[in-house]
Amino acid sequence: MTPKEKAQELIAKFNNELIADTYVIYQNVDESKRCALIAVDEVLFSLNAITDKYVELGMRTFWQEVRQEIQNL
């Protein structure tokens, strides 16, 4: 999955929910983007708290790119 695809997936998850084969929209896209950014920031915070020997640099870079893609959408 590319960072852009992950960004779109996160925004969609915060924007709607599948209930009985029907999507229910909860908020507008800007609010969903804000929530997705908060989630990504939490992932990045957790990765930064882990000693580098346990976290691949690629993982941190991926999530930073996801954050940038959310901002660009």
C-alpha cells in the first residue's frame, strides 16, 4: 500500500461507516482529515518513543509520507 492509498483509507474510515450494507457519513472531509492526522501523529509519536534499533527507518518515513498525503488531499 502506498502512502497516498493509506491516507485515503484513513480519511474514508473517519468519514463513514458501513452499517447493514449502507455507508453512513458522519462528518465532512475536512473533519475526517483532521482525525486522520491525529491518528497518524499518534503512530509517529509511538514510533519515536521506540528505540531506533526496533523500528525500521522505512516505517517512520512511510507514516511521515502518509501524513503529507493527508494534508495534500
